[in-house]
Amino acid sequence: AALRDTLLQMPKAELHMHIEGSLEPELIFALAERNKVKLEYASVEELRTAYAFKDLQSFLDIYYAGASVLLTEQDFYDMTRAYLQRAHADNVRHTELFFDPQTHTERGVAFGTVVNGIDRALQDARKEWGLSGALIMCFLRHLSEEEAFATLEQALPYRDKFVGVGLDSSERGHPPEKFARVFARCKELGLRLVAHAGEEGPPDYIRTALDLLKVERIDHGVRCLEDAELTARLARDRVPLTVCPLSNIKLRVFDKVADHNLLKLLDAGLVVTVNSDDPAYFGGYVNDNFLQMFEALPLGREHAYQMARNSFSASFLDAAEKQKYL
Ligand code: HPA
Ligand code: ZN
């Protein structure tokens, strides 16, 4: 088969996807209407036009505004269902979804409303398509560690509904060490640990995420190549990087697709995976990320299979489930 068909058809896992970042403008408007929430944009087209970002913060401002239409458990179900349908079409067999409870609890939406709606959609996808899913609760790093602890407290009654915790939102000025104690507590609770690092922030944030937060995967991590010693360590310890190519282009981490360092990361021996991050905002779901990178860079079939294998080996599936895919 053509390489294109291989990319589209190969079974894959997605490990870096913010569920609130899957809200398409059409659904934002539909939910705004259903919930009588006022939007600052007059139309779907006007909202889509606003998706021209200069950096991470300019994206986050619009992303949090979009999430303001989510109020009921059914809203969270509908959002998650729409993503899972797209993932299924891309031959995603397993997905680990980030969610940002603080974005919702701050607006008076109960933690349980958020997690129950998402979880019900995950259960349906498993029954209908054999598509498995797991949730990773993210702490917003622009908020305080105290607020992260309060969120963890609210989450504990739902401990069986998520497998791990992560760290997202504005990276610069909010280094990993700000959350060292709350991550230590999460580790004691048996939660899996990941963190965004080295997206916009310096390679040193990757090092401190490993050393002080004890994370098992680095989300993004593309700036590691600026530090040879760190790169060697990531390769030696087989720390997976959940890379999101189209996100990096839209947020100006790289100027254009051909400038992305995906192939350099692979050549450095790193455990690279390809993911969509916030597909509704960055112009594509996981297969679009694969297609655009393979069009722009000299990547071949072996790279495709390698990254698909990596996506399962780096997942939080248990060993027996992983084995089915490896
Ligand atoms: N980086 C940081 N925070 C985020 C992102 C991202 O790419 N997407 C959603 N929240
Ligand atoms: Zn992300």
C-alpha cells in the first residue's frame, strides 16, 4: 500500500489530546445556544478566523473562552463523543485524554459533572468500537500549588475514573518545581505522572519535570535538542515524548512544517509519538499530523511503524493489553 494508506490505516494510540481542545467551533456555537451562554464571536466563521495564534498564551485565551460553553454532563459527553468518533475514523485504538477540571470548577461546574460526562463517552466507545480510553487530570500551572491540592481533593471520590495527572497551560514562568509537592502526593496515590515541558519553556524544565516531579513521559519536549546531555539521557532512559507537530506550527514553536524537528528527535534515538494536542484549534486530528509531517520531511514506512509502536509502548495500558499491539 502507499505510505499514505499505511499512515491512515495503522492502529495507533493517542497520548496527548486535551479534550477541551477538541471542541469544534460548530459545537461551541451549538452548546452556547443550548445553554444560553453569550459568546464574544458573532458566528462560526468569525470564531474560526480568531484561530491565528502567535504563541501559547494567545491560544490559551481562546481555548478557555471556548470551554465556557460546557455546563452539563451531557455537554461533556457530546464533546468527548465527537472526538472519539474522529479518533475511531483515524484508527486510534487507545487514547489517553487530558482534561482540565479547574477550567470548569472555577465557573461553578462540579468536578463530577465533568468527569462523569467524559467517562460515559469513553465507556460507549469501548463497547461500540473496542476503542479504549483513559483520563489524565491536568493541573493548570498558571494557578497555585494550593489550588492544585484543592483540585486533587475534589478528584479523590472519582479516583477510579482517571489513571494519572499532568501539568498544562502557560509554561514560561511556571516551572515544574512549583508543583513538586502535589506531584509527590499523586505518586503516593498510585497515579501515573506526566507533564508538559520543553514546548515553549527551556530544556531545563524537562530536566526538572523528570528529577523533581518524577514524570514518566514528557508532553511535547521538542526543545530537548538544545541540550545534548539531556537528549542523551532521554534516549538512554527511553522517556517517551508526546510530540504534537501541528500544534508546534500553529503556536510558532517552529515556523513551518518542514522546519519541525520530528526526524531529528527520531534520529537522536528518542521514543517519539505523534499526537494532535488540541485538534479543533490546530487544524487537524492525529492522522492529519502524520500526513503533514510525512509530506514535509523525509520520513519512511519504518518511521511510521516505529512511532505507532511507540504510541502503544509509551501508553499506560497494562502489559497484557500492550502486547496485543506490539
Ligand atoms: N500546552 C499547554 N497547555 C495546553 C496546551 C498546550 O499545548 N493545550 C491545552 N492546554
Ligand atoms: Zn498539550
